[in-house]
Amino acid sequence: FEDRKIINSTKIYDRTGEILLYDIHQDVKRTNIPFEDMGVNIKNATVAVEDSEFYNHSGIRILSIFRATVLAKLTGKKVTGGSTITQQLVKNTLLTSNRSIGRKIKEWVLAVKIDKALPKEKILELYLNEVPYGGTMYGIQEASKTYFNKNPIDLTLAEAAYLASIPQSPTFLSPYGKNKTRLDERKNFVLSRMHELKFISDEEYEKAKNEVVSFIPQQVGGIKAPHFIFFIKDYLEQKYGVETVE
């Protein structure tokens, strides 16, 4: 993990090509915190939506691998959602996002090895400290502070469900973007999964669904010509995809 390679950022310049207006990864905002300071709500929300069998598998899910390879090949349909939390941790820290079968095999092997070497709590801690939550923001501590000005341990169920929703597509599902309705829908999906898995009671589920959550205003400091930047960023995402830009 210490020797992982960091992907180069996307830089946006003015028309002369000399003045840097915005660096999407100018500074990686991350504050590592221990497992016990993360709080049960964000742990359960993340496991519920990303990998409901996290505590039972050995780093990979054989059925999901079958669906994502053999079944996808036979049907011609792209199958998503097959990666475990351990696999995502491996991909985020040790490998690239290249979709080759060789990289995928490495991911499976390393996920099994990591699962044998580390307890589940440590794997989840590493994942929650590593996962992207939008822009230069990585890790649950930065996300919790940026969106709610809270420490993760103090998040309500609804707030935790919102944060667990964002990593699926950090730019598209940003609470400051134009897809707030889609973010709300995914938040409700996270809560329903938590309820199905009995992480929360009927009463907690209904209360969290109806909770009115307020995000703190977005800070735009450090961006020169923000209207231009957001226009270009949106253009790049439409042309090349969110993952490539980020």
C-alpha cells in the first residue's frame, strides 16, 4: 500500500497554456482515521451497498466472477457490481483501472491474499480511508467534514447513507451537482439494503428515510474562473467519461 502509484491529475489551463486554472488532483485531501473512529452507520451503509457478503467471503465472490466473465460473454451484456470491497481496495491502491483480463486476475489473486493477511475490520478501515468521494477528496473523514462538518462517528443514518452512495460515481452523484434526485434515490436504496440485511430496525429505516439532510455550502476556493472550469469539466466528462477525467 505504501508503494502504490498515484494517477496523474487532469490540469485545466487558460488559453495561453501557461496559467494553471484548476488541477483536479492538485492536492489529495485525505485524513486517515482508525476503524473505531468511523462509526457504525457508515460501516454498515458501505457494506450494505458495496459488498453485503463482506464478512463471509474470502476476498472474492465466485458467483459474481462467473456472472462478470462467463455469463457476460455469453449474453453480450456488461455485468456490474461484482467487485468486493477487498477487490476495490486492491484496484484503488495497487493496480490500474485497465479492464484487461490480466489485471482482473491480478485483482482476484491479490484480494484473496489480502483477505488472508488482514482481518476484515482492517480491510474495511483501509477501504474507507482510500475510497473517493468527489474531486480531490478521499476517505470518509474528509467526506464527512466537507459535506456535513462532522466526524464520521457522529453521522446520522441518512447522512451515512448519502456518503455511502457517492463512491459509485463521485462526480455524477455529487450533492453539489445537477443530479441530486439520483443521489436521493441511491440514498434510499442504501437504506433499503441496510433494512433488508437487518442492520437497522423498521423504526430506524422509516425515520432515516424521512430525515431532512442539509449539506453545508460548497467551498470553491482555489479555483480560478470557476464557471469556466465547471463548464470544461462537464464537457470532458461527457466526452471521455467521469472515470477518465478523475
